[in-house]
Amino acid sequence: MICTPSPTSVLGKRTEFSPNANTNNTDSVDLDEAMMQAVLLASMEDGAADGSDEQLQKARAAAEAQQALFESMVAPPLVARPMALAAWAKEEAHVIGAKAVAALSESELGAVQLCRVRGDGHCLFRAIGASLVLGAVWGGRDRVNSLREHLAACAAAEPAARGAAAALEAVLGAAGSASPLQDPFAVLSADPEDARSAALVGALRAAAVDFMQSRAERFRHVVEAPTANVDGFGAYCAGMASMETDAPKYGGHPEMVALSEALRLHIVIHDTAALGAGAAAAPSTPHYSLGDESHPRVHLLRRGLHYNLCLTASAEGEQLADCGEIGELAQ
């Protein structure tokens, strides 16, 4: 699963929802999804119009049940509370396959916590930002201060990093400046989205794009050769930087390269797609990394275009997963 038990593809745009019978929040439902549901309901009734009254009643009952289920669905958390990676793998067995379940459960990754990230197109940037904040806060005040110093150095050395460093500081400050350290999920998971969390996603997009544009000759390969009248690279960057869209562009390898260098990160990507049904058995999840190992580490679990966040298991993380509070744990 990406973020919820059942990902839904809507007109080429991936939007995920999770059923919650006790929550009535249809404001977050995608307009395209609503249109598709309306077409579905209408087609069910039209298809039964030529049948018997009994068939028509069954079709209407099915349509009403579908509508009720649709209305009970709500968007999943932007960043969910952590869970054991092995437990997530078992839940996802029907999607990722037995080989991936075995690799994730039996390898060194079995000791890692996973936080689901909403599959809304921003997942890569949200996961990287959340990884830095959560990793620092869970590590205690010394880790928080170390990250702040690291971000200040990045901002001083690389203009493309300045906005992202400031946005990370704003989110980090909400948790890391308090005494005791506060639960960062209050900012990262707020729905509607906390302004600081949204600003962080936008700043990380901008940092990646600014870094690529400042090194255009190196990064032009992200698009095919532009036509005579269209700047393909410029259009790609404009789309990747945009937050003013209902269908944001998914970040990928070029953006990870840019952020790993601009913010001096060590990004490790574990790829479940390489353990699909046709793949050979592997003792661990195939992975690759970007950046220097001495830099702050970000662990991502990739499946297709989507990225979830992984965190090294710790006493603080285990207690946060159980009770949802950090309190004095990180003092």
C-alpha cells in the first residue's frame, strides 16, 4: 500500500483514500473522483433501465452502497505514525509480493520503522523533510542542534539551499525549541495542512529546481531534447516547482540528486519494485544511495513513483509509536 489500504487511480492521477466510517470529511475528495463516481452511478442505473424492477432495485441499492462508501472516505495522514517495517510488508503482501515481504522482514531493514506518506505527488519532498525533522527530534537536543548547524552551513555555501534550510528550521523550531521537545507530528500531519509543513514541501521543491537550473548543462537530461519553440528543461522545472496545481509532479531521481547535494544529505533508497513477481529471490531489499555517508541520512522506501519514509528504530521512536508523545523522552 502507498498510504492507505487501497490506492485508487483516477484519470491518470493517483489519489488515495482510506475508509473511516466515523469521519465525514468530503471536502478533501478530489473533483475528478467525484465526477467519476457520478458517471459510475449513472451508468449503473442506465444499464438496469431496460431490465426488470428487481434488477433496477438491485442496481439502485448497489449505487447507494457505493455512494455511502464514497462519502465515508477521507484523505490519509500526510505523514502517518510509525509502524514496524516488517508489519507494513505483511499488510502489503498482496501488492509487493512474497519476495519483497521476505526481504523486508528478514533483512537488516526489519528493525526499521516506516511512516506512510500520502501519495499526493509531494511524497518525495514530504518524506525527505519529515525524515530530517523526525530523525533530529527523536535523537534529542544534541541532534537537533547538530542539524541546525548543518543547515546553516548549507545555506551559507549554496544559495539554492537557503529557502529549504529556513523552512526546515521553521518546522524544527516548532518541536526542537520547546522544553521538553514536542511531538513534530503535530506540524507534519495536521489536516488541513499546517502552513509550515506546506511551506517546507514548496521550499524543497524550489531548492531542487534552483539547484538544477544553476547547473542546467548537467541536468538537462531530465527531459528529451526540446523542440525548436519549447524550452523542455524550463517547462520541466516550472512544473516541478509549482505548488499551484491539483496534480503536482512527482519528484524522482534528479530531484533527489539535487537535494542530496544542495542540502548535503545521504539519501538511501530501498526499492521494492526490484522485488516484483518476476525478480529473483534476494536476501535484502535492493537499494542505492546518494551523497556522503557522513551527512544527515534519509531512508526512503520506493514503490513506483511513490516514496514512504523509513526511520531507524529507537527507544524514542518505539514510545512515540505507542503513545504518540515525545514529552521528556528526548531531553
